[in-house]
Amino acid sequence: MAIRKLTDQLDASLYKLLYLSDSKLTPRHFYKGMLEQLGLESKFYRGDAKRQLHREIELMKGIHQRTPVVVVDEAHLLDREM
């Protein structure tokens, strides 16, 4: 409910909401999920996918003037690595 309220209040021309709901999330799956929501196929290796996501976020902010808002539902259940 709180996520829906936040989503409704965000100006879609200024923000891009990225949402994941996996309490067993690993870094590799985090990058993969974020990139898929941006319409991209993730690189296989975690480091490559991380750089790919960073590059896409910079393009989103610099060219499209949109700020990503990342919501990880059940984030309190994530392990230390995340």
C-alpha cells in the first residue's frame, strides 16, 4: 500500500520506479532485475552487469533527466551481501 502511494505521487516524467520483491535477492539478480525493467538484457557476470546498470542510470539522469527510484520490498530480510 505504501509503495502504491509512493508510485502515485511520483512524476513519471522525472522519476523511473524500479521494483523488486525477492527476499533471497543476490547482487547478480539485483542487477539483472534492474536492467530488465529498463528493457535491457543483463550481462552475465556480476561486475559487468553492475557497470552496465551504472552506465544506464547515468544515461537516464543525464540525457532523459529522470531519476531512478529503487524499491526493494522485504529488504529487511536480505542477507549481509546485499
